[in-house]
Amino acid sequence: MPDLIIDGRPVTVDKGVSVIEAAERAGVMIPRFCWHKSLGAAGACRLCAVMFVEGPVKGLEMSCMTPAADGMVVETGHPKAVAFRRQIIELLMANHPHDCPVCDEGGHCLLQDETISGGHSLRRFPGRKRTYQDQNLGPFIQHEMNRCIHCYRCARFYQDYCGYRDFGPMQNANRVYFGRFEDGPLDNPFAGNLADLCPTGTLTDKPGRFVARRWDCQRAPSVCLHCSLGCNVTALSRYRRVARIEARDNAAINGAFICDRGRYGFGYQSAQERPRAPLAAGRPATPEEALRAAAGLLAAAAKRHGPDAVAVVGGQRSTMETQAALIALARAAGWRAPAFFAAAREQAQARQALYALTPPRARSLADLAKADAVLVVGVSPLADAPMLTLTLRQAARAGAAIFLADPRPLALPLDHVHLPLAPRQLAAVLAVAAAGEDASGLIQQKFPLAPELWPRLEALAQAMAKAKRPALAYAPALAASLPGDDRVGLFPVLAQAGTAGAALLAPTDAPGLDELAAELAAGRIKAVIAVETDLFAAAPALAARLDALEALVVLDHLPTPTVAAAQVFLPTATLFETGGTLAASDGRLQRAEPVQAPGLSVLADGAGDHPPRDYARPLPGTDPAPAAFWCDRLGRALSLELPRHPLAEALAAHPVLADLDPVTLPAEGQRPTYPGREPATPESPPAQPAAEGLAVVMETPFFGGDELSRYAPLTADKTGPAVALLHPDDAAGLNLADGATVALDCGDAPATAAVRLHPGVARGVVVVPRLPRFDALPPNLGPCGLRRRETP
């Protein structure tokens, strides 16, 4: 481990660490443009020059390109180094426009900082400035090429780190141009990070353009809600409206980057359609009137039919505070335990997937990037957990073998082996992965009808057996089939941001939504309270019978069909307004802080103009409150005794989470010690015979597929076309051609889609997008469940 001295400060670092990194660890900030800790060194900007006074390197050198070595004595403020950096700044500014007052990066610009700190104030070069033509790069990134200083950060991130090739450098020398071969939206679903990476105003956030300066915004650390990974973000709010989302560094989870779904799916918070006022019997009401109405309806139903006639439905996009408060309310009232999952089996599977994360086996995204063999089973990374895609990309760049077993076609920016298998065959892949190098007999036994996959499966078995750091990313439905080898790291990918919290907190005897639907059909449920969930999406069979209820009480902040059907509605606050605790896929609990108080945005309040200057009026739109608050108030209206801090008490009583305090969680989150297999967990169920027809597999569109981004103006219209993906062999058996219009059996109203043939789809499977029109699809489509729709 090299020992060196930087500006008089001794520092010891690992071998291979650059001097610029060593300086940061010593508390010394060396100026830089091209270097970034996630991208490494490029040596393009020459701004990190320092003077090496003693040691194996002497003279003026670039600190990003020089590995730290024993005996080095480095001076960052040496007169020659300062003069060199001043000259670099002057050369960069020779072509840079002086448009800081109208640049979105102004005041947050690294070039601006270095120009001022370098003392540059007068342009001596008399020639004309170099200029470029800007491009339209789509709805998310604004291009201002005249501001570019050729640091290459954007190209290195876009092409090397992410693996996409439609954006990059063109031309040469002083005319290097960073852009696309023609105008058009960027293909990279992580392109929004360019706005964070660019040290100037060349690539900025287009939706946030001219909205607010960063220093004018309220800022708070938060957690992304758009999948289960728990990526860390910083929320920026201006005038009671979330203005933008930026990546927040967490080395264990998302590193320095986030996906565009998480970056641009925040608009539901200030959407014009967001319900902000309580309703009772379909009419506006005060919060007190709505609470009295809700309590009256629920109490009347319980009195007439018994407390078991009241069903409670919780959401998988809620914080653990909301989930704990709802569980406490149901327990105190004697109602049925809250249902968070489509079936009780799914709740047990999610809990089992988390309990398997024992200390030797638990892996974070950062750990997966260091694995030398990774098997992903039942997960479509870009759709289900986008940042997992970047993690697999980094593992592949380091030489890891990547295998993905999933019925959906996969288009990933990395070298990988795809095993297109039906859902019922995925557990057998885990058996093959654990079989060792000689697995040919087992492969032929498990997959007798897929000889074309035998070589890939043999390569999988050999790679996992030879790997020193093998890892497995899996859907919770496969938790009971996991290999028992502690050498194999585990990383579950769950359904939503609140799935892990619901699985950990919900009672083990909680019903599934399918059970509630059956009970409602039998007339044994008369009232439902639904909290931050859309029954029409989560439980179509239950939603179809809402008219039979005596009471439907809904708490939410999205304008869902369930809200429209509610007899009593109480508006809840979003995560940006309440903060809260969330459990991520890798089992760690994290804290999100509120960035603003609830309230109608100033822009909406003034209808585009200045808000009314009536300073005595109450602030509009402030009725939304945390769902946990409404649960407490509803309990009081029912004269119930509820815990003062439901989540703290739930954690204290939990066999796994008892040592965690949600208020004092560290910034990087905290993973409890999971015990392995949960007591009384059932063994793997026997393999079921293949159902007749086609198995339905949902694919979440990158934008608009999750419930939150579906109500965000920036992403709601970017879901893409409604297509049904089929293997060519299945399409031939159904006499369907590519492009044909088909009707899929969704109950009373069949949903239509265009057929697309793809050899990457597993045989016996139809893949459809996770959109409202397909919510009521059954798990399998029989012979008449998918049929050609004749055009009139």
C-alpha cells in the first residue's frame, strides 16, 4: 500500500489508486474536468496537473494518469502547476460563449468555478470563436455544443459505461463534435445522467430548462420509487413543485447514476389531475367530514356483518410507515389483515427471497458488478430493474460470464447468453446452475424438448462451477428453488419499491387479493379500505365487484379508477412531501427525507401568473397528508387505541428487524441479519404440468409501465405500442402473421394488440406490455383466448 504526502498531508492508499483519488482521501481537491470516479481517467482536459517534488515521478504530471507510489511528495499549489492550469483555463475559454446568465448550468458549473479560481478574466485571443450547430436529442437532454470543452465524459459514459453507440465524438482535433449522426431521441435509457456528468452547460436537463436555478431549490435526499432497487436520488423542489431529480451517490446501490425512468417519472406529484381534496359521497368535503363519513360507513358495515366483513388492501408503492400504520389499524379494529399481494403465496415468496439474504450470501448491485459469473432468472433487467442492466454491463466489461433465463426477448447493451424458457421451466435452470461442470445428463433430463439450448445450459453450468464469485439475481417466485451453496451470492428483484417492506411487515396469515375477490363474490365482504393502490390494476376480479360493497374508502395521491369509484376519499401526500422508510431489493432499509410540504404549486395556483395576493387566504392544496396520519385519524374516529409510532413498534416486535431504528438509519442504508430459510417455510412445490394454451408474461414498458410514471406528464405518453410478442412457431400454429391484429381474452372486454414475432420469446408464451388494458388477462390463454381480429 503506497504511502505518499500531498500538500503536507500523509495518506496511504491501495495499490493502483491514482494520485487524484489519493488527494481526495486526504481532503485535497485537485481541479479536474475529464476525470470522474465512475469513469476513470482519460487525460483529456490536462487540468489536474500537479508538481511531483520527490519520489519515483518528478516534475509536472497529470494526477489522474499517475498511480500513487511510495515516497511521492506532491504539491497541488506549486507555482508551475497553478500557472499551467491557468493556461489551460484560458485556452478552454478562448472558444467558450459568455452566456452564463442564460445557461442552465450557471452557478452550478465546474468550468465557471475553475475559471474564477484560476483568475482568468480577460480573453487575449483575437480570433473568432469556434461554433457548432446544435442537435435535437429528444425530450430529455438539451444540446448546446458551443459550450463544449471536449472532456469526453459524455462519450465515455454513453459508449463505454452504458454500451450504446448512437451518441459520441465525431470529426477530429479542434472540431470534435459530440452528438448523433442525425437529430433524434437518444437510445440510451440512462442518457439523463449526461446532464449530471457534463461539467459545463453543453448537455443539460431539458424538462428542467429555465425552471429554477439549483441554489433556488429546496433539496432533500430521497429514494426512487419506480422499481425495487432503492436507488438514491436527490429531489429538488421549487415553489411547491418538484423541479428535477438527480442521482445521489450510494456506492452499494446505484453508484453515481440512475435510470431515466427514475429521473423523469416524478411529475405525478404536481400533475393537474392529482386529487388533492377529500370527498364524501362523491362531493367535496372537509377532512373532518370525510373522516366521519369513512368511520361511519366502516363501523356500520362491521356492526351489521361483523368486523371480518371489512377488508383492507395496502399498496406496494407505500412506505413502511404507511404499511405499518395500516396493519395496526386493521388489527385494532378487528378487520381482516391487510392484503398487499395478489396471492398469499406471493407474499410468502417475497419474504422467503429476502430471508435468504444471509450475510455470506447477500449481494448489493456493487457486489454483482464484481462477480465473475452471473445468472439472472425470471428477470428482464431493463424492464424490471433498469440499474441492474448497468451493473451487468460493468461485470461483463470486467470479463464476467452473463446468463439470463427469461421468457421475454432481451435487448441489453452487453455480451450475454439468453435462455428463452417458459416460466415453469425457470426453476430447472437453477438446478442446472448448481449441478457442477458435468451437467449434460441433468440438462437433457430437464429440457428434453429444447436441444438447441443444451450447449448454452452446459456453458452456464461450467461457468458457475468455475467461478470464484458467482452470483444469482432472481424473481421471488424462484426463492424456494435457490441453490444452497453459500458460495453463490444472491440478489432478489422484487415487484415494486414497497414490496420488500410489505413482505417483511405483513402478518403471515394475511390474505391475498384473490382470496378477497372470492370472499366478496360470496358476499362475505361488505366494505373495503384501499390505501395507495389501484384495485383495477392490482386486483381486477375484486374491482369488478366494487358495486356490491356497502363502503369503499380510498386513500391515495394518484387519480386512479379506484379513486373515482370511492365513496369516501382522503388525499395522501407523496414521498416528496412526507419522506419515509423503504426496504430495497437487497434487503437494506433506507430513509427518504421530505423535500417540501403538500400544497398546490405556485404555477398552478396562479394559472401561469402570479398567485392571488390575498395573504389571509389558506394555502391551496394542503389537504393531502401522510397515509399513516389518515390511518391514525381514522382510528381515533372509530375510538380505537393505536400505537403512537406504528413502524417503530412493528420493527421492535419483528424477529429480524428488531435492531433497526428507522430514524437513525445511516445514509447508505442498513441491512438486517436475515436468518436464511424462514421457519415453517414450505418446500418447493412439485412441478406443475403445462397448462393448455399460452402462458401470459407481462413486460413493463420502460416509461409508463409502473403506476407512478403512468401519471407523470413527461413519461405517460411514452409507453410504446400495444404489441403481443410470440415465438414464430407459436404464431404459425395459430395461423398468425407478423403485424396481425389479435384480441386477447380479458373478460368482458377483450384487449387488442398487434402481433410481433420474435425468436427470443420462449415457446408457449405470449408477452404483453404491463398496461391497464391488459390488467385482467388470466395467467394462461386457452385455445380461444388469443384470436385474430378481423378488420371490418
